[in-house]
Amino acid sequence: MAELSKTDQVEDLHLVNLTKRFGEVAAVDDLTLTIPAGSFFALLGASGCGKTTTLRMVAGLEDPTSGSIRIGDKDVTRLRAFKRPVNTVFQSYALFPHLDIFENVAFGLRRRGVKNIKPIVEAMLELVELGHLARRKPTQLSGGQQQRVAVARALINKPDVLLLDEPLGALDLKLRRQMQIELKRIQTEVGTTFVHVTHDQEEAMTMADTIAVMNAGRIEQMGSPAEIYELPRTVFVANFLGQSNLIEGRVSGAGEMLDVAAHERSFRLPRERSSATGASIILGVRPEKMTVLDAPDAARVPEGHNVLSGRVTDVSYTGVSTQYLVQASWGQELVVFEQNLIVGDRCEVGDEVVVHWSPRHSFGLDGNEDIHAGVDSAVLALESVDSAPAAGDGE
Amino acid sequence: MAPVLPSAAVAPPSTVAQRRSRTGYVLLFPGMTWLAVFFAIPFVTLFVTSLQTPVPGKSGRYQLGLEFGNYATALAEYWPAFVRSFAYAGIATLLALIIGYPLAYFIAFRSGRWRGLMLVLVIAPSFASFLLRTYAWKTILADESPVTSFFNALHLLPDGRILNTSIAVIAGLTYNFLPFMVLPLYAALERIDPRLIEAANDLYASPVTAFRKITWPLSMPGVVAGTLLTFIPAAGDYINAELLGSTKDRMVGNAIQTNFIEFRDYPTASALSFALMAAILILVFTYIRRAGTEDLV
Ligand SMILES: Nc1ncnc2c1ncn2[C@@H]1O[C@H](COP(=O)(O)OP(=O)(O)O)[C@@H](O)[C@H]1O
Ligand SMILES: [Mg+2]
């Protein structure tokens, strides 16, 4: 295992003003991004937002229209693909069908003239638990096994950066969950920087240290999964990553707490949780942060909480939680997830209720944004997750 | 993920299997009949003819016999034609591969929206008759033609001419059978996923190495099919040698034709045909063994 010990030294990957145009379309639009050395980094975005194009530019398979790519302080923008210290796990695996598993994995080492590769390849095959299949051809392997060969084939070269383009997209749900854990384990073991592209937000959240949410060729927001989820900075992120209730209003107040006037009500929000610049604001809150109470119990709302009243229009019990649809007094439908802590005594369709949440769970977004941004993308992403196994080889 | 057919679940498996195999025979029938009428019967006739003996006193008449000596006599007289057949066909096949591979590669990977047109252009000459095309080469390679003058200016021609030399025969064979090389090559190359080449580049293979390690081995089925489809008809051809070569360039095909049409020596012609067929078969089998792609062809 000595050869597989932590990569000697890892360097940050810098993308600077990276742009790629295909004719009129800017597939990647002025992207600036630093990916910390040794991190598990997820590039998350809906299909067609430019994730693959970004990876291909880093790999050297696509020339940027403008901008530069650096690894540490080495500029690799003009370096040909076969000279870059970067390896890719392709979306469709792209295993060499005429070579057996051993030779597939050994391919990179052989090209670089590494001596005595047998123990290195064998150790790598052990790492991905495929030692016993070394002499099989790729077509004789299952999807999950092929996927691991693709990872092994790239990782054995100890690249500065490992690029993974939707590596789990073609696997069924159960296998996908299993491989997520597997990949995470491998990354921890080797310490290489992983850049993982996915449209599956759950996958990004469970695996990555850092997520960059990408939309239309740009980065919307970057941070740890919790940061991004708890404090979205754009409407797209709020809608694409999980669900959000978004209420349009106008902001006032000068202190630590902002007052948001919306639909003849007033809500409060800590100043540092707002990214609104003007007077118009979109107030957001995640469904599981809200609590539903029967209207007569309104007195139980804690002091200082944001409150609104409405009527329950749908209740679905999902075991872990109960999901309510509440129509607010001004007609907007809000989603509320409630943990099933109470026995019996659940609200029913038609009940008049009050919904409350702590101001610390509110977030403020720029009121000039389209309040539906990212909703369709999130739905599309979910649909493509569901249809992935049926689609077979994916895109 | 084999779908379970409801009928299979109801009917006992053996009945289903029987019905299926009977359907198989019915479907095989037209093909088998065709093979029997147009291959097996002529094959046997040819072999029987090759062993016939002359009817004494009646020239041009033969009777049933077991004259294996026909083979010895034929080969003793015509072995140089055999050697030439295989040499010319071999060189023409190699040339067709050298010319055809880059062409097929270009059409498969680089032609973009011109792909269809280029494929039509490859096949287009076949719309004119084989004979006509070969006659055209007679003009192209004639003594005073620009082609001949060009090579003469470079002092590249030992005899000072191309027509009626082995060069002309090989050129004609290469030209005439080129589409048989290009099409299978194209089909094999076109099936190669370009992402495999990108993956090779990603794994430190330069474009040349990626070609050697990925593209070439993956195109092997096309190379094997193309060389066979070129070599086999080229080895049996007689028109190119007839029209473009001299009497010193005769191939087995010419010998068979002369014996059959001119001398009416059917046993010799049949023996030559049969020997040629056997030789090609042996060669093809060794070749496929060597190429190690029996399962791919
Ligand atoms: N080779 C290409 N030629 C033209 N347009 C392309 C090409 N590759 C990608 N695009 C376009 O660029 C955009 C981003 O594509 P891609 O990077 O593949 O997205 P993703 O991987 O996020 O699904 C899409 O609109 C796509 O149609
Ligand atoms: Mg993609």
C-alpha cells in the first residue's frame, strides 16, 4: 500500500475569469474559483449549466475562449491534455474495451514509463476492491464495477486534481448511495483534490467539503453544504438546493434586525442574513424551520418569532416528517415540514393555523431577482436522477 | 433483465423450445436452398470436373475420372501465375490499406457534415462497370499520358512505361478494390467512441500514442475485413492483368480463363480454380489466426 499513501503534495486549483463560448452560447461565463488543495469539491448545477465544459477545460480537452487555469502557481492553460497533472473519471467511464481491467488501470503508468507497475496496479485494484477481476474485459463488469475501474485508472496516476464528471449518474439509486460513501472513503485515504460534478444536490451535500452551485455558466454561491443550505445568497440557490418559502416584501430598519413588510405583515430578519441591497427584498425560510399551530394555540408562539396565519390545504405523512401545504392569508402556498414528535393531534386539511419561525432562520435575498429562479432546474435535476438507471449510459 | 414472456410461463418449456427451433428451420430454408443451388452444387461439380479425363479421340470432351494428376500438371505449368496472383493482390491490398485508412479515418472523424457526400464519392466509381473503369486506366497509364510523363521525368520507371507492366496491374487492382477497403474501415472507425481517445489523452497518451494504443487496435476488425475483401477478389481477378498487363503479368485468373474459353480444357481450369480457392482459404485462416480477431470479424 506504500505507493497509495497520501499524495506527496497537493496544490490549489485556480480558475481565473474562465470563459468558453460555443458560437453565441457562453457555456462557461467568466468563472473565477479557487479549489483548495485536498478538498472534496462539488460543482453542482442543473443539466446544461456548463459543468462538463468547465471540467473539460481543466483537463485540457477543451480550449478556453479566455481566462486561465493554474495549479499552485503553475499556469496550465495552454498545456496539452496529455501533459497535465490532472486525470478525469468520465461521465460514461470511457474504459478501453480492448484492454483488460489491469491494462486499463496501468494505462497512464505505462505512458509515463513507470517501472515495475504490477504491485502499484494491484494495490490500486485492491483499494477499489477489484483485485479478483484484473483479467476481465470492461464489458464483463457491472456498472458499479466499471465505475470503480474508471476511478482507479485515473487515481493511480496521483494527479494533482481528480475530475469526476457525474460519475454516479448511470448507477441505480442504491448503488449510487453506496458509491458515494466509497468515493468519499477513497478521497480521504489518498488526499487528492477531487472535483466532483453532479446535478444531484443530495449527492453534493453528502460528499463534498465545499459546494459551488453553478447556473448558466456562472457560480451562484460557494461554501460548505451547511453554509449554502442555511444561508442561500441567491434565489436560484434557495430553490435549487432543497426547498424554500420565499415571500416578497420591502425592507426597513437600521439596527441589527431588519423589518420586512410583506402583505400587511411584518417579519424580522438579522441584518447579516440578508443579501438584499435595495429596499425590495425576498424573505426566505426553509420548510423544516417552520412550526404549524392550530389557530387557537396562537398564544404558544414564542416571543419575537415571525408569524403568519393561513389554512392547511394538504397534509402528507412521510414517516420522518409530516409535510403541510399552508395557504397564507394572501393566497401564497407555503411548505412546512414538521418532525413527527407529537402523537396524534396533527393538523388536518382545512384547519385554520398559524405558522411561526425564528428570525434567525430567515434569510434575505435581492428583491429584484426572479422569485422562481431555479425551481424548474431543481425539478429537472430530480427527474434526471429518477430516470438515470433507465437511461442506461446517461448523456 | 430478460422479460418473462407470459406464454413461456403457461406453456411447458419444451414445447416452446420445439416450436422455436421449428421456426428456426423454416427461416433457414431459403438461405440453405440458395447455398445448395449456387454454392454446394457448383462446388461439387467443379471438384468432379477437376478430376475428369479426356475422352480418347475426341478433343474437348471429358469423362468422369479420378485424375488427381490434373492438379500436378496445372500447378507445374502455372505456378508462376499463382505467385504473381498472390504477390500482386498482396501489394494492392497493402496499398489500398495505406491509401484507404487515412481516407476512412478522415471521413469517420473529421468530415462533419460532408460525411455523406464523401461516402457517396467513395462508392460512386462502382456505378460504372468494372471493365469500363479498367479501360479508363489504360488511357490514364498510356505511354504518352501525363502520369507516365511525370514519372519518366523523375526517372522512376525502369522500362520507361507503365502500361503493360506489373505496376499497371497493381495500380488497377488497388484502384478497383479500394472501396472494399475503405467501407469496412470506415464502419469500424466510425464505431469508435471519440471519448476513448480523449480518455487516452487524459492518461498521458500523445495523439500518436493514442492512435497506436486505442484507435488502431479498435479498428482491427475493419482492417481484417477490408484486407480480406480486397485481397480475395484481387487474387482471383483477371481483368486488370488482361487489360493493363503484358503476357508476363498473367495471373491465375487469366490462366483459368484461357484454359476454359480458349483451350476448352475444363479439368485444368477447374483444378486451377479449386487450387486457388484452397490456397486463399488457407491464407485467410492463417491470417485471421494471426490477427487474433476471429471473434471480431
Ligand atoms: N461542443 C459543443 N458545441 C456546442 N455547444 C456545446 C458544446 N458542448 C457544450 N455545449 C453547450 O454548452 C452548454 C453547457 O454544456 P455542458 O458543459 O455539457 O453542461 P453540463 O455538463 O452542466 O450539463 C450547453 O448549453 C451545451 O449545449
Ligand atoms: Mg455534463
